[in-house]
Amino acid sequence: MSGVDRLNVPEFERPIVELEMKIESRRMDLAEEKDQARAKDIQAEIADLEKDLRKLMDSVFEKLDPWDRVQLSRHPNRPLTSDYVAGLFDDFQELKGDRSYKDDPAILCGFGTLEGRKVMVMGHRKGKTLKERLECNFGCAHPEGYRKALRKMKLAEKFGLPIVSFINTPGAYPGIEAEERGQSHAIAENIREMSNLKVPIITLTIGEGGSGGALGIGVGDRYLIMENAYYSVISPEGCAAILWHDAKKAADAARVLRLTPNDLIELGIMDEIVPEPYGGAHRDPRKAMEIVKAALLRHLGELTSLGVDELLESRYQRLRGMGKYIEVAA
């Protein structure tokens, strides 16, 4: 982690980062130490610190609550859609524009090859630098972003290519200009059209899965979610502001929203939890990508073996059976 990123880590992870910094500092001392006796002492100290680090990580990551997972989903070092596209897909060719208004950088679309299999890739793009994040509205897409995505999905259907969609957004852009250009209609149209596309669709929530912003490119045949991601009708802060008129109660909202992967599996919303490296995807992005790649290839293999009629019927039944509820007598 860089110095700036260390300042932005979740509160519960800071003791871990501070200990890691101490170990890193002692390793630098070891590299510069000329005296063999002192070097041996430093090596022993580093070994003890590494044992302490493992114990500390065990104590922290074994008891994460829903709000902790929300914070991990937003971690500044967590791999983003652009990272997965660059790391997993060969020959990626980005496609831009909705041919109606303009290009929206908050949605990334393009053709790519996954282990020799041609696919259409799309996802929410948050950006890495402050400039990129502002250009992408921190992953909050405008209507033209969803219209762009739909045009590319129709293109994938024309060529018979599977679609892989990476979900990572706190929600669709809520500004007046987005409403003026038909935000709700664009999202609703995408939901309708994705329900009937005659090609396999896999959605993977890699970070935040917020509201209609996620649904706009999030209808499919298989619903996967990373171990430290969340998926919810509203962000915890938004829920807290509505229910308690206090966004600071976001941690309470995260608990009642049941937005963690285990909750989503129990509720019948997600199909599979994609595990992450120990401590989160941000601690070993390369390993995280290997795990994601294996999951995508497995599901693509299963889905591409289905005929179109079987695929659409299965998707219809999946959507009809999504979610569970409990009726409470008055």
C-alpha cells in the first residue's frame, strides 16, 4: 500500500496496516545492517512481528460485521472493473457511446477474450485517480451509460457472444440532468431487454451493488458476488438518512438491510459467493483474479451448453423465484 492508501483504510484494518508498516521498516533496517549479530536479532524480531500480525488478522477478519464488509467493498486498493478487464481478458477492445447523447465513462464496455472464448465485457468504472473518479462520477452512471451498455449487449446477441457484467456502484447518478435524460426509463429498459437476450449473461458483484444502478447491467443467468462485496436496494448511508434521519447510523442500517453475501444466498438473490484471498481481494489482487477467472470459466461452460429456449426459460424461472419474504400478521 502507498502512504496515501494507508490513510484511507477502514478503521478496523488500521492496526493491521500499522503493524505491516513496522515490519516493512524493520526489513529495511535488516537490508542495511552490516553487523551479523544485530541482523540476526532483527530477523528474530521480524519473525515475532509476523506471528503477531497473523494473530491480529485472524482476530479481525474472523468477526467482520456487515458494516465492515461494506467498508471492505469500498477499500481504496480493491481491484476495480478496469483491473479485472486488464488482468483477465485478452484483446480487449473498448466500445464507446450510446449514439444518442454521448459516452459515459462510468460504464465500461467492450469485446474481450477469456481463455480463448470471445465475450462481451461490461461493468461500472469508478476510476483510480481523483480526476478519473470525478469523470466517472465515482461509478454512478448516467442514462447514456445504460443505453450504451444496452447497445453493446444487443451487439453481443447479434454475434452470439456471452456477456460478463462486473457490478461495482453505490447507485445510478442521482442528479437532475440524469433525471431529465430519462434515468429510470433507461434502467427499466435494460432490465426488460436483458431478461430476453438470447445469450448467456453472468453478473459478478465485485464491490458495491447499489440499487437500480446495479440492476441496470445486472440481470442475468448467474448471479455471483465476491466475499467482501454487498448488494442492496440502497446504500447503508441512504437507508440511515431515510429511517433515522442520520447518515451516521449507517452501521445499524447495514445490519438490518441484510446485504452481505451470506444473507443474499439465504434470501435466494445470489447464486454463489466467490471467495477472496485471506484479508480481502486488495491484499492479493493477482490471486483474486485467478479465483474470479476460474468461476467465470466454470459458469460460462455450463451456460453455453444450454440451448436458447432452455437458457431463456431458466432465466425466467430464476427471476420469478428471486428473493424470499415473510408475511407478518397485523
